[in-house]
Amino acid sequence: MARVTLKNLRHSYMPDPQGPDDFALKGLDVTWRDGGAYALLGPSGCGKSTLLNIISGLLTPSEGAILFDDEDVTQMTPDERHISQVFQFPVVYDTMTVRNNLAFPLKNRGVAPDRIKARVDEIAEMLEVTEMLDVRASNLSPDNKQKISMGRGLVRDDVNVIMFDEPLTVIDPHLKWKLRSKLKELHQRIKLTMIYVTHDQTEALTFADEVVVMQDGEVVQIGTPVELFERPQHTFVGHFIGSPGMNVLPCDAQGSHAIFEGHKVALEGAVTGHGGEVRLGIRPEHVRIGETGLPAQVIKISDVGRHFVVEVQIGESRLKVIVEGTAPTQGETVNVSFIPEKTRVYRNGWIATEVPK
Amino acid sequence: MKTVNNRGWFFVIPVVILVAFNALIPMMTVVNYSVQETFGNNVFFWQGLDWFEQILRSDRFQAALGRQFLFTAIILAIEVPLGIAVALCMPRKGFWVPVCLVLMALPMLIPWNVVGSMWNIFALPKIGMLGYFMNDVLGVNYDMTQNRLAAWITIVVMDVWHWTSLVVLLCYAGLVSIPDAYYQAAKIDGASNWAVFRYIQLPKMKTVLTIAILLRFMDSFNIYTEPFVLTGGGPGNSTTLLSIDLVKIALGQFDLGPAAAMSLIYFAITLLVSWIFYTVMTKDDPS
């Protein structure tokens, strides 16, 4: 078990990178505490798999260092780093039984047979695969195969970090949920540092204590699921997390107010900085339809079950509003208001309002 | 309502006709010959199973069959491990992939009789490069026209040269289909190179390897042209494999009855051994 520190990590797949565009990872400084559950969240191609392979030692970064506790492991092989990784597609050794699959990492390290047996039985029980121990691994269903891949990481007691690279991709939806809660439960039982890579916000937010949101090889925000939802540091985070994502609307900033479609809108705090592209960011959950506020016309209503997502038009802008209870009718003119504590201005994508006192 | 009738069978007719003309009818002709004796003029006498008995009891057939099994066993023992080894050494991506593939495919593109003539000239003492090199440079007595061992070594080396590529290409196809994650997982699990081969590469190559072994078995068991052109079955009868002997009886001596009986025995053995191979190699596959 270890604390993981990434120091000014950069990586390029090109032999001679020039500008920042040539880098798949553009300078990361992150510290993950020992025993935490972390998620790397971002769209495809944002560099999260690259980062994962660098941490596991399958790739050597172009620049920077990786530290496990205080030891520099940048140049070490995966084996020397004592890490474990679960891949997108389940990797099992087809010709072996489940038992031998689980025992494989221990056998390779020359662990005594009775110790191997004890560990395998323990892990099998934890993963609820005890009754399959003598089945050939090739006969298992994808979710069980994925459990075995996980088990091969958990069976070793010298593992520093266990990493998951979109492990639920090939799992049936109804089993995803089961496997995810199994993972969470495992983490609480064995307190291993876990890093979970995904592009699925639900997976990231349910699994992790802290989520690292990445875009184009950069970390955009690190925070708890609540922080990411409540106060996105970047419009990308606001948009990527939440369903539907945050409304990002053109506006002007004036003192501690925003001017949106000719109306003065109160913000959580004073606006910082000057120039650039200014946007108003407000989550659909934080917009109210009521008696007072900006006049808006209802364009579209979708019933998503628990609530309605109402799309309204104000001037040139369209925004989404979440409405509980009864929805307005289409074409109707309503008044919308923004909760000031949740209304912020973003400058060039980054948050530009002061935190309220 | 759907009409139920058997008209769908008409669709099978073209195949039936095709198979009949290229397999069944010729085969039946052979069966016909195998139970009769003829002295020419299209006059036939019923002979029953005499020819089969005679062939199976003959020392000549047994010796040829023994040579045939020995030859097939030797070339399988060399080509399969060698093919796997070469496939493992081939690059999996990059500039050299097409180069290696073409180089590998070249021997297979050469017609059998050309391979035979090539190796004949190549191996002849005094004239051929190999013959000259062995006798006059290394001073080893190597003459495949006189020496049985030299003749055997030459046909084996020729077959290895001609057909190892088939095993290589099939194994290579199996190897490149293994996702990187398997190798990465093995690295993380601390697996040795041997363990990677034993538990990842070999199982993933198994299907194609089964095909490779079957093809090589059948082809080498039925081999005719190359050894015929190279050694003509000699010196003496030392490289007279089954098919060479069969042709001698059928076309040299024009003993159609015994030749037909021998063909059927030959066919039955090939079929039986292929079936055993296949059953054994696929027996523990999951259904």
C-alpha cells in the first residue's frame, strides 16, 4: 500500500515533441493518499489510459516522476512496482482453472503452496467465486472473468496500488451495478489504494472518494463527487458531470453581477479577472420556474422519470431546467430564476467568481 | 400458412453433381478395380478382397508404409516446433512485418516439381552448390544418389524448407490476434517468458496449430512430386514413400487391382490418422 505522487508528469508518443499539442499528458502534479479510492474521469482520448499505463509501469513517461510513498519508481517495471491492473476486457488464462488463475501471481513469485491456498480461498470467498474454483476459466461469463482478473490483483499482499481501466465495459448493465458495489465493498474491507479509470460519470462518482477530471491531457479538477457537482472549476466539468450537464450561456460580467440577455443576474461572489470569453454557468438543478424572474418560453419538455427536463428560451439562449412535480406546458411563457449561490461566471472556461464568505 | 415440401433439396443438386464427378465417381471406379482382376481388353474377373489381403501382407507395402510414417513423423517433429519458434521471433508491428511475411510465403509459392528439380540440382555432388560445398569444401561424403542417409536428409530438409512457412504463417496469425492486455497482465502477474508462452501464446495458437498439424500431416503423408523428382525413390527403395510405390504399381506395372486396393488402404489410413489427430487435439475444448 502506498501514497502515489505524480510530479510534473508529461508524456508524448512522439520521439521529438515540440508544442503542447504533441503531448498526450501535459504536466500533471497529483498526490493520492494511501488507501484512497480515486477515479480518473474524462472522455476518450483525454490521456487517462496513458496516465494509467504510466503509473502501472507499462509506459515510461517522457518527463517527470512517479513516487510510491517516497520511492521514485519511474524507471521500474510493473513487476518491481508491485501494482496490479484490471483491464477493459477481462484477461484470464483460459486453460487454467479459476483456482490456478488466482494462484498464478503468487506461484510466479515463489510463494509457499499452503500460503497460496489460504490466500486463494480467502479472495475467492471475498469475490463470491468459491463454488467456481475448479471450473476452467474459459467457461466463465464476462462478469465472472472480470472478477477473476480483479482477484489476481487482490490475491497478492504486496500490492501498492490496484488500477482499473474501464473494467465494466463488457459487463451487462444489470451486472455492472452488482460488480461496482462489490468493488466499493472490497475497497472498504482491504483499504488498498485504488485508481479507477472511466468515461462514465456514474461509475466514477459512485466508486471514488475523489475524482480527477481530465481533458486533453490536463487535470481540470480534482474533488469529491459533491464538489464536482456543486462547484465545477471549469465549464468542461460542469458539462461532463451531471445529467443533463451545466448550462453554459454567453453573458457579460459587471461587478458582482452577470448581464445575461439584458438581465442582471446575481452571482455567488465577485467576478475576478478581465477580458477573455465570459460564460454564465448554472446547473439545471439550480434554476427555478416560478412567479418572478426572467421571462422565458418553454420549447421542449422531456419526462425522464424522476423529474422533467424542460428546455426554455430566453432571448437568444436556450437552457435546461429540472422541474419536480408538475411541468409547464409547451409554448407557455414562464419566469425563471437562478439560485445566486450556485450561479457563477467562467472566463475562458475557468471559474471566475470568488468563493462566498 | 407455410407450405411444407421437400423442394429445398433441389438447391443441393449442383453440389451433389460436382462432388459426384470430382470425388464419388472416380472413387467408385477405384473401388470397382480393387475387387477385380483384368488382363486387358476390358475383361474383368471377380477377385473379392484378395488384393487387400495381398497388399496388407506384402513386405513391400509394409516397408513403404513404415518409411511414410517415419518421414511424416520426422517432418512434423521438425516443422511444428520450428514454425512456432519462427512465428514467435517475427515482429508484430512495423516495417519488417510485410517483409517477413513475403519472405515466409515465398517457398510455398513454388510448384512442387520445381522445388524437386531445384533441390535435385542444388544437392547433386560436383554440380550443385550444396553438393559441391559438402564434398569439396567440408570434405563430408554427401551424395544423395548413392547414400541412403544423404537421400533422407535431403528430402527432409527440402520439405522443411518448403512447408515450415505454412506453420509459421498460421501460428503468426494466432499470435497477432492476442490483445496486448494479455501480455501486460502477464507482466504484472510476474510471469516468466516460458509461462507467457505456455499459458497465453500456446492456448491462443491452439486452433490454428491444430489446422497446421492436420494440413502438414495430410500433405506430407500424401507427398509424391518432390521426392519423386529429387530421388525417384532411391537409392534402391530407400526413399520410396507410399505414393511413389503406388504409382509404380499402378502405372509402372499396370497392376490396377492391387494398386486400387492399395489406394483405398492408403486413403483409409490418412483419414483415420487425421481423425485421431483432430479428436485428440480438440477433446478438451469447451463445447
